[in-house]
Amino acid sequence: MRREKRHLGEFELYVMLAVARLGDGAYGGALRREIEQRTSRAVAIGALYATLDRLGDKKLLQFRVEGPEAGRPGRARRYCLLTPAGEAALRRSATMLRRMMDGVQVGGVPLIDVR
């Protein structure tokens, strides 16, 4: 029996969506703020970095490291980009989620309209 490709978990999906939204500006601190702002959920930076590492190990993300900006002391930043496999996984997960939500009503109000 053929094994299905692994699907993204909820937090992995949030991270991948934030990376896609932020584009070239996707690094740990910016990703954390984006997810917290859009989900109203506190994000532990350790959980975020563990998830980034896991997505990198799965070849869904690639990274580039840049040193501190001139006049800004601190550490180097590790920026993230979706790989082609990451883009495909994100599209697959988003499509499945939309399909599952289409037509569902909670309290008489549709969750989503996929037209």
C-alpha cells in the first residue's frame, strides 16, 4: 500500500502561511509576531524554532543567514523561504482545509464560501 505524504499539522500550517505571507522578511521574530497577531495565540519562540528546524529537515523550507544590520547590534538572522516542496505542501493543506470547511455552518453561519 502506498504511503500518503505527511500533512502539515496546525502549527506547521501557521508557520508555513506566515513564511509565505512575509516573503523575504520571514525570520523568527517576524514570524512569531505574524502568527500571534493573526491567531491571537501566544507563540513560544522555542516551539517556533523547533518547527522551523523540522520543516527544514523535511525540505519544506530553506534558510539563509544574514549578519546584523549596520547600526543594529545583535545576532544574525536566519531567514526562511518555502521550497517548491513546501509550496506544494502548503497548497495541498490549504485545499484540504477549504474542502472540509465548504458548506459547514456553525450557528447558522457559514465558516467559508469557496466559490
